[in-house]
Amino acid sequence: MKRHFRELSVAAALALLLLALAIFAPNFYSLQPLLSRLTAQMPALVAAIGMTLVIISRQIDISVGSQFGMCAVIAGLLAAAGLPLPVVLLASIGAGAVMGAVNGALVAWLGLPSIVVTLATMVTWQEALRLWQQGRLLNLPPGVQWFGLSQSAGQMALIGFAVALVALGAWVMKNVNAGRFIHAVGSDAEAARLAGINPHRVTFGVFALMGALVGLAAVMNAVQSPQVQPTCGDGLELKVIAAAVVGGVAVSGGRGNLWGVFPGLLLLANVNPALTHFHVQAYWEKAIQGLVILLAVVADGIRSRRAVR
Amino acid sequence: MKKLWLRHEMILLVVLVLEILLFNAIGRRFLTADNVANIVRQSVEIGLLALVMTPVILTGGIDLSVGSLLGLCAVTFGMLWGELHWPPWVAATGAVGVGAMGGCVNAALITRLRLPPLIVTLGTFSLFRGLAEALTSGTKAYTNFPASFLALGNSFFLGVPVQAWVFVVVAVAVWLLVHRTTAGRAFRAIGFAPEGARFAGLPVERRIAQAYVLAGAVAGLAAVIFVSRVTEARANAGIGYELAAITAVVLGGTSIFGGVGSVHGTLLGVAAVAVLGNGLSRILSITAFSRELSGILTGALLIVALAAGTLLRRAPGAKGRGRSG
Amino acid sequence: MPDLLRATQLTKSFGAVRALRGVSFDLRAGEVHALLGENGAGKSTLIKVITGAHAPDSGSLEVGGKTVNHFNPREAHRRGIACIYQQPALFPDLSVAENIALRLETPRAWRRVRSASRIARARELLTRIGADIEPRREVRYLSMPEQQLVEIACAIGSGARVVIMDEPTASLTQNEQHLLFAVVRDLRASGVGVIYISHRLEEIFALADRVTVLRDGESVGTNALDSMNESSLIAMMVGREVSHTFPTAEGAPGDVALSLHELGCSASGVHGVSLDVRAGEIVGLAGLVGAGRTELARVLFGLTPADRGEILLNGERVVVADPRTAIAHGVAYVPEDRRRHGVILEMPIAQNMSMAIHGLIFPGGWLRVAAELRLADEFIASLDIKAAGPGAPGASLSGGNQQKVSVARWLATKPRVLILDEPTQGVDVGAKSEIHRIIRQLAQDGLAVLMISSDLPEVLGMSDRIAVMRGGTITTLLDGKPDAHTVMAAALGKEAA
């Protein structure tokens, strides 16, 4: 009970929000729009898996939005060139992993602060993409959208896949040594070193995996529409960080749980539709995200101060 | 120690001069009055942010929210002038006040609740930009400012762009603060050893708070200049400026881990980035994409400067371990 | 049967400080060997050599009959040496079972975690030492003694032949202590050698078979405990009369400068402290590590403000809420940890010296470099500080000179009360007597000096009066010139023999 307090309270807040919508804006629940909205969050969910691991290892990655855009464009170009979808997927994952590995190498082996490194790579990739594509939209060939399935089948497939990935990630984090190493390094890197774990390798691996997951998420996003927008990743980093932090991952590292990203992300994702349904302007999304991040760290700060005494 | 960073600034100065000579040799009309004024105008806002980022980083902190705060202050300024019909110069004071308040939010969370500056200012980075967007419904822009106000960003005074005078005043003030006052001394001491500073009776929390509030207030000032230069107030003002400012500071020899650094180094860093961006875009004659190019350069330069700083520090050997008996 | 561990003539220096000067030590299978000595006697350095954290400068170490050539912690671990520190190095965010597993298993990233068997093994190990700890609990929810028990379980689980315990009972309750003793006896019965460090004599007599006493980096001797009693053990620790002479006081002390009445601070465990310190007087504050001396100093300096009792300065009641108010009231504190708290190593010594008087020498907040340099030059001359100049960074100075810089910073505040915390720790002999001379001169000039020291000869030689602390309060006040035996007995909580 005590250890899952954060997850439960976020889930309760989400339930409350959904209940309020059910009472005051019942058409929020009409099936197809609901399904679409849910599917639209799945790429962020997959990226949030990576971000959770990054934060557990006591790092942060704010370049994921730019990585996402870059991967989306690469995937889009390859798909438009007629390559089969599995190849496109692999290429996107590979591109993401390379970008993640750059961050990882700089953070792990040069000991640079991850916030500054990823801030720099964020802008580098973002502007490189702009210079390269100049904001052009990419049209995808017809077979790509929803993997060539019907819309609802595609949506179901994406949701099922993303949820399965979270489940797999949660299982690995708990049941494979590597997952425990991530917790160990985030908890106390020096003690980890003494226990024979190489903290540099763990940090590098986590950043590379973060990139690979972003590559995967970019394809999951691309198949939802007939076009790829180079700006599709803008702001993703904050949404994903907020989802992880709200879901109970401590920014001080070591602690957190992948299941928390569900209520975390859904709560954040539903703020905007809820605002619209309550006839509040939708432009508050970013402000609310920022506020939510601050609230989460303030809550953590107060809790850890109390724990220290 | 002192010699080391002095040397860093000398190297940077040489690089800057070489840059200028190179661009002047191969670029067209690089060292013309027009182009120099252009470079100055385009770098004043980032330069202001870099100036006040210096004390923040000297204390071992960081402020990611200054770019967003610039956007929020720009919008506030537009609203005060456009909706409440305040005279521009009064509205400007209001914008600076809002900036200082934003800095207070950062300072309170960092010093009162002892939260890491990084995550606090990441949160306010999003919050301030979000407020700016919410206040303007995302797209609304305030325009048609009076010519007397636009002069700040687009005219000359004694042959120099008007905003350059503001910049010089702020630069001198920040230089004096960092290099000639006890506050500056305290920033360094805190950056080197926060506990040691506390044991010496320095007002650690108060100094840290002052650095963030100053950063906020100057972000407000930069917002006013920005609005005057681009002639409109919009929520997207200053996107990515925090990175450019941090880059200039780190490039200028200030250690991202705190303690070591100087304001003149930051000024050289600002100049080096500005000249490089402008010069390259002229050589490649792709002026249309100068923003993207300078973004890429800024990011790459920041990483190179950080990596070089870390590798250089590592070279003389790790710090001696504490002993015991 | 060879000894489990044999150290021969180990030496180790840190800069000018010789922490070990040829220490020999041996540990047999199935014995508890107590290691005793004052702070700075070389115990921790010896332990760090044995656990591979430091390589010795000379001498040799044999473990299980084989000479150790490579000193690193993993190597020592492989040879079956385990150390239980006072502050356990566990992962706070992982469960007890996982902490034990990460210690004991070779780290293979892609191996499946067998939670059930990890938990079972942890439970088995914990049961073996009689610890009632749920293996699934996260370590950060455990108390300090519980964490220690987890460390012991790790040591046992790794099949360690040599187990080092560094003041293991410092934070344990009576019950937990008995539990721990039983564990130690079990270890001994199973043929493990235990090196047991403690200041509590009753524990040593209850538990240990032999004792080695260290003093000034040398071994005073190793004896079987059944041939000793408390008095002879104290005599061993105290040693011969010290050779070097201390400056003596001239004239009578003045009025009471600092007066404490029932002072307490619940956060740091200081309680019921009453003490008067007169101007011109040096009061030595003796006691063991953890007796609350540094904690008391921090209360007086406002780092952890008092919540009970009162502080009077020159007869006037004052509230010391933070270091700034302490400084304003004329209280100065030269901290124990010179490198972290006393001097900012990266900054020039002139800037270090002026740091506590910014308001005084820099009116209006403007730096006046000339005044600062003048101040630095004065102190460099008057304290005879060896440095390249006032611009030399603190890190470039030797320990003793750093300490003088730290003292200079506080003398610059023209204090009325000077608190010195271990003023000569890690300082070589020459600088030590110089610092002693300076301290006496300061008292002579009218300062009230409160000197915390674990160096018994220093306390005896320097102090006009000695206050002995134990368990967070002053238990004994000794006037005149008590002998070492009396002070040590008081610090250990024994009646003087």
C-alpha cells in the first residue's frame, strides 16, 4: 500500500477525471473517437518506457522529441521509397539507437551531465531535420497506414502491442538481472561498481535503448496517418518525462515502476480533451504539463525530506 | 587555477579574431557596418541571457527556463500594452517584473524545498511557455507598436544599435557583480563547495535565490528588446535561447560543475557563436536557413566545449582522495 | 595451521602524515581479535589496506598464506575478506534479498532473476544470524542496525573467512547487541576470524580473544585478553608520557565568556549540556567518536540550532539560529573536516581568509583586493603559513598550513569564543606543536577556547580544564591536570581505577 501510494493516487485522480467526464460530457466516451485518442497516445507510451528506465538510472533525456522527428522522417522516406514495412521499422529503430548511443557515450564515458548533453543533441537533431526537410510533409504509400489493416484492427494492434511492450518491460525490469542493475546504478552508482556492475555500460545501454524505443514509437505514430510531419516529435520529451515522473518514478533515481506510466500518461493525455469538453481553451496543455512535473517533484521532495528527518 | 581560465579566454579570443579574419577574407561584405550591426542585433537577447546564466552556473546550478520566461514576458508585455493600453515603457517594467517573479518561482523551489535546479527549471521551462501559449490562445500576436518603441530594436544611437547600449550596461553590471562584489565571491564559493560556504557563514540560500531572480528579471528585459526587434509579441519568442545561452557560457570557460568561470569569458563565448553563425551562413549563402545552421552549430559546439573541458580537467590527474587514520 | 591473515611491517603515508609506521598484525582462524586505539591511531588505514582500498607503501600482507600483490576491493572480496562498516553501503531502493544477491552473485546482466530462491537464501542467511527482517522489504525502510545485520548476512553468505566489524554496536540497542554478539560467537565457532573494532571495553572483554592496540600508527602490542583487565588495557591505550612539551598558561583566566545551561538539540542528540568557558581559558572537550562533541560544536555555531536550554555570551542570552548570527555574536568554529568544510580548496588562501568577514572588510559589498591581501599577508606572517603567496589555492598547501588558513579565517572575525574541532588531525608533528603554540597564544590574548580533540596527550597538555562527553552530554568535568587514565576512563564510562 505504502509503496504503491503514488501509482494509486494517480490512478484515483484519473478515475475521478474520467468520472467527471462521464457525468458532464458523456460524448467523450463515444467509441471511435475514444479509440483514436487512446491509439494516439501509444507512441508516447512506448517512449515513456525508455524514459522511465533513463530516470531510474538517475539520468534524463530531453532529446527524445527530436529523435522521434528524425526517426519518423527516416521511416517516412524509406516507406515512400517502397521498402517493406519491417525494413522501415528496423531502420527507424536503428537510427534511434544510434542517436541514443551518442547521448549515452557522452554521458557515460565523458561523465557529462545528461541534461546538458541531451539539450545539445535535442537542438542539433531538431535543426538538422529542419535544414534537411524544411518542414515538408511526407506522403506515405497506401499500404503503410494501419499496416494495411482496417483502421480499428490497426488501432487494436497498436494498443495491444504497446501494452504488451509495457508488460514485457515491467517483467524484464523485475525478473532479469539487467533490469535490477538499472535500479542499482540509479540507487548508488558507487555501490554498484563495488558489486562488480559497470555503471558506464548500464548508462550507455539505457540511453541506446531509449533511442531504439523512440525509433519504434516513431513508426507506431507514422502508421496512424497518411502523412509524416517532421514536427511530430515536438514537445514529446516533456510529455514523456511528465508521464514517468507523475507515474511515480523518483527523479533522484533508483525508484520507479513501469506500470505507473499508464495512469501517468493517461492522466496527462486526458487533460486536454477534458479541457475541451469543459469548454476551456486547449492551449493550457503545456502549462499544465509543467505544473504537473513541478507538483510531482515537490511531492517527492517533501516526502524524501520527511523520510530523512 | 586562475592562470588556467585566463588561458582559456585567451584561446577563445584568438579563435574569435581568426574567425573574423577568415570570414572577412572569404565572405562577402562581412566586416561592413551593416553586417556588424546585424550580428549585434541578433545576439543581444541571447547575450543578455548568457550574462545572467553565468552566476547561475557559477553556483553549480542551471536555468533551463529563461527562454520560456522570455516568451512569457514578451506576451505579458504585448498584453499590457495591447489590452490594458499601458505606455510601452511602463509595460516594459511590467515585463521585467513578471520575469523577476518567474525567477522567484525557480528560486523558491530550489532553495526552500532543496529540489535539483535541473528538474525545477525543466518544469518551469514547460510551465512558462505553456502560460505564454495559453494567454495568447497559442497564436495571437501583438503588433503595431509605436515607432518610438521599435527604435529600441531597430535604430542606432551614436552609430551603434540602441539595444547594444542596454547590453553594455547590463554586461558591466553583471561583470561588476561577479568579479567585484562579495556576492560574486559567494557564487564561486557555493559552486566549489556548498557545504564549505555554509560553514564559512556565507548566506548560501540567499545568494542562490538572487542568481535565479536576476536571471528572471533580465529575461524580462531581453523579452522587451526581442519584441522591439521583431516588432511583434508572440508566445514562441525565445524558443531554444536557453541552450544558446548555456552554450555561450560553457564555451566561455565557465565550468558546468560550478565555481570556475568569468563574465568576460561569457562575452567572448557569445561573440564567437554569433560570428560563427553569421559568417557561415554568408559563406554558404544560405541566409534563409541561418537559424537552423546556428542551432546545429550551437548544439555541436556545446558538446565539444563540454567534452574538452572534462578531458582537460581529467588530464592533470584526479583530485586527491580524503585521508583518514 | 597458517594464520588467516598476517600483516608484516605495513607502512602508509598520506603526504606528510605517516598513518602506519610498521604495523604487524595477525588473525587466527576461529578467534575474535579486537583492534583498539584512539582516533588517528591508524585503525582505519590498517583496515583499508586489508580490504584493498589502499595499497601499503611497504610491508607485506598475507591472506590464507598467500601474499597479496594487488590491492583492490574486489580482489580482497575474492580472498574472503568482508567488512561491515558503520554506514552500510547498500542500495537503498532495492529489497534486502536483492542487495544480498547483488553482493554474492557474479554480475551477469542477462541472467534470469530467481526471486524465490533469492528470497529464500536471504531468509536463510538472516535466520542464521537471528535477524528478523523481511527479505522483500526495501533497504531504505530499514533502521541502521537492521542494515548492519544485512551486511553481516552478506558477509556470511559470501563465505568470508575474515570478517571485519567497525564499531558495529555504535547504533544498536541492548537487545540487538546481544543478538550481534551471538552472531559473532557463531562465526568464531565456524572457524571465521573476526577483527572487531570497538571503543566499548565491556564488549571487548565479553567477546574478544586477543587485542591489538594501535597508537600513532604503531602497534603497541598484542595480548590475550584473559591476561588483562580494564585498567591494564587503558594503560596500553594511553601509553607512556608524551615527549613533546606543551605551552603553558600564564596568569589567571578572566570572566566567563561562554556559558551554556541545559543546552540541547534533539535533531543531533545533544542534551543537557551545561558548561562555562572563561576568557583566556582553554577547555578541552574529550570523549569518544560519537560522544556528541562535534554535534555540540555545531549547535553552538548554529549549524543545527539548539531547541532547548540557553547560550550566554558575556552574560547576555543569545539565540544562535545560523552561522551568521553565531559569527555576529563572536563565536567562531574551525571545523573538523578541513578539506570539505574548513577551506575551499580551489580558492586562493586570501579569499578563504576573508570569507567569514565579507561584511567587515568589504563595506557595501564591494571587494577591496588590497585590504584582503593585507589581511592575508598579516596572517601568513603571524601564523607562519607556508604558501607561494596569498593567491595560492588552498589545495596547494600542506595539511597543517591549510589548518592555519582555516584558523586565520576565524581569527579575522575577532571572535570572543573560538571552537576548534580536532585542530591537529592529519597534521605532521612540527606543524602540530606550532598550532598548539598559536592556540595558547590566542587564549593568552583573551579568547575563550573550546578545543575538541581525540588526541589524548593533546587534550591533557593543552587544556586548563577538561570536559568529557559521552552519549550527547557532558558527563565529567575535570579541573587541574588530570592524568590520562582518568580522562580515558571517563570517556569510556568507567570509574577511574
